[in-house]
Amino acid sequence: MATPAVKVYGWAISPFVSRALLALEEAGVDYELVPMSLQAGDHLRPEHLARNPFGKVPVLQDGDDLTIFESRAIARHVLRKHKPELLGTGSLEQAATVDMWLEVEAHQLSPLAIAILVECIFAPYLGRERNQAAVDENVEKLKKVLEVYEARLSESKYLAGDFLSLADLSHFTVMHYVMATEYAAVVQALPHVNAWWESLAARPAAKKVAEFMPVDVPGSPKKLQE
């Protein structure tokens, strides 16, 4: 009997959905992306609320017995099952360092990056003007966070050490959008952070997932046309 296909529910333009897709691509897992429409309110329909009572995406269905939500939880599950070395399974110290930098990404960097990309990229789709004061405030905060990254990456190639891990990959989809704005210069000004970013963006899995996330930002140094 064939193993049921892995399904991901959501819209791939979301950096959260694409974070899950990136883990699947890195692990070489076949999956089906089940398209949904935010505008049509598909995430609030009873069938989706049965998958995630919070009405969010992504949701991953792994066979008949497991349905999970939250993008980092999905990524951890996929890699734990299919490519555990990306979780730092070589030692307890490696695993703890991967977990620590995943927390840094989730609580220190991503909230700032998301605040910037919402204003710079998504505000027009939300029917409002960019809040430049909010952008400026979060850019300054992001600079300080990235100074910590620069110090760390001057000591090791990747965040958890000299090995690629989910701690690095989890940054890609949010930073993909930031790097399409004029604030890419914040990353480019830091040589170790920029080299780290370029190594992530050059990965085949990242390139494939980036195709799901086209952006068109006026004045962008790196426009990605639909």
C-alpha cells in the first residue's frame, strides 16, 4: 500500500508556508501544495478550522495519522523524520545551539523583518500607505540584531557552528522579502552576514521556494517579477 502523500495547506507567497516548503525541499520529500485563497477566506472555512483551529497557514498533513500546524514545528518534524542532521543531531551541544538560534530567529529577528516587509511590500495590498515611521524604527532595531549575527558569523560559517542547520534555513523566507527592498543594504553592509545570506539563497531548495514568492518593490535592488 502506497504511503499517503504529504500535503501542505496554504498560500506559498506566505513566508510561513514557504518555511515549511523549504524544509520539505531540503529533505527531498515529495509533497502536494494544496492551494488556498486568503481573499476567499479559505482559512476560515470549517474544513480548515478542523485542521488548525486558529485559522492560520501552513498546515501539514503527513499521512492519515498526523496533522500539524506552525511553520517551525512543521520544519522540525520534517527534518526529524527525513534529515535529522539539520537539527544538529551530532551532539547535545549542537542540538542545543540549533534550538537557541531558532529561538533568536523567532523572537529577535523575524518580528522586526516582518514589520518591515509588511510596510514595504504588503501595505499596498492591504489598501493603505506605507508607515515609514514604523519602517525606520524597525530597521534601526534590525541593525542592532544583525550586529550580533555579524559577531557570531565571524566565528563560524553558520549560526550553530560550521554546519548548515534549520537555525539558518528558518531565516530564508522572511529575509527573502527583506532583501527585495531598499533595506537589503542593512545586510549587505555586514560582510559575514551577507556571505551567510548569499550561501543560503544559492541553495537549490531555496531557489525553488523563492519561485513561489515573487515580489515587485519599486526601487528594489533585486526585483523579482511575477
